[in-house]
Amino acid sequence: MLINTKKILQHAQQEKYAVAAFNVYNLETVQVAIHVAERENQPVIIALGERYFPTVDVEGFAAFVKALAEKSAVPVALHLDHAYEKESIIRAIRCGFTSVMFDGSAYDLDENIRRTKEIVEIAHMAGVSVEAEIGSLAKGDFSDEEEGDGTLTDPQSAKDFVDTTGVDFLAAAIGTVHGMYKGEPKIDLPLLERIQQAVDVPLVLHGGSGTPDSVITQAVQLGICKVNVNTEVSMAAVSYLQHAFENKQMVHLSTVMADMQQAMEPVMTKFVRLFANR
């Protein structure tokens, strides 16, 4: 069933678990994400980044995600990830996304608040929930996300931001990176605890790939309700493709797509089980 992302995360906040938000790019990644969620009896968030709009027909994508979600026995949300343009957000709302993320982290706090507040007003009129971010993530290995400066979230600024904008959930920058870590991860869990004490909305952790399991477990206990996963899923699929074509034999595309889904499934399963906090 397709439901509002806010509803999914409020339940996660109450029950102290996190929901996987898998960045997807095609039918195969969506199918695996929903299949794993159903098997594990956990909700799932299907996330499409604005950066993929040039290669993914957004209206068509939304239509097939909604069709698969309606068949699913578990809650499914459709989320626009890291959007910078108001036009992209409006487009996503019009074709049925249940939440949108406005990323104003490149602006100073006052401008981020002003722009985010405008997006919240637009989205809430359509019954769509909004994620936003203060602070930013640095870029690690194997990532295709934009480069951030790694500024960590200030708890008082987070409180002011949430109170003023009315945002539904907040991405907290605590030292994770987009992609895989280039060195030893330096995750500031005490900072996360202070942020959690300062705001009452569900918190989001970007950069789930490569983050140690023990850190994610502690982060969930400290209020993280949604964890974004992109790079590890991509690496599993690409690694399979590299191995499959090493012998240079011609393989039918249908076989490649089916086997690639099998390669991604264990990665997604690992994360769903980890976030469930059972």
C-alpha cells in the first residue's frame, strides 16, 4: 500500500526503529526493494533523486511505483531525494510522490529556512510531507552525489529550523558521507543525541552505505527513523555486471536483469534487518 512518508516515520519514531530509504534508478531496483520489504515485513521508502530526472521519466516512474505499492502487503512510500529546484518538487508532487526533500544546505541558515518554508507550504497543501537538511555530507568513494562541505548540524539551529519551517523530518549531518568512507568513519553520536533532544520530528541519516553496523544501531536508538542507502546497492549490481561479462560471452538482457536483482537482494536485506532494531 502507498502511504504518506510522515506516517511511516512517525510509527518508526514511536517504536524506535528505522526505515530503509533505497535510492533507485529503474524497475529492477524498485522490485527488489519492495520484495525484500515484504519478505521482512517492514515498510520501505522508494527514493528517486532529482539528479536522475534526465534519465528517468518521472511520471512513468511514479506510475509503476504506485502500481507495485498498491499490490504490496507492507507500507511503501515514494520520496523525492535531494531536490534543489522548486520545479522538480512540484513535478514530483503532481505525479504522486508522498514526500519530497528540499536540500537547501548550500545556503546560509536564514536563506535555507526561507526556501524550505516555501516548499513546506506548497507540499502540505497537497498532503505531501517534507524532509530538509541543515549541515551537509562530504562525498566519499563510488558516490555520484554532489560534493558537500561536511558541516555538522548544530542542535540549536536544528530546533530553530524545525520550529520555523514546519518541516516533517530532518536530515542530521553527524559525520557520515555520501558513498563509501575514504578513511575511518568519524560519526558524532553525542551530537546526534543533542539534536534528538532539541527537535521532536523524526531524524534522517544520509550515508548509510559503509557506516558500521554498530554505529547505525546506536543511531537508531538515538532517534534516527530513516536511513538512506544508495552506493552499496549500486556496487553490488555493478560488481555482478563486471563479473558476468568477464568471459565476454553474449548473455540475454532478461537474464542479466534477473541475476542483477538477485545480486542486490542480500545488500538490501542486510540493511532492512539492521534498521528494524529487533
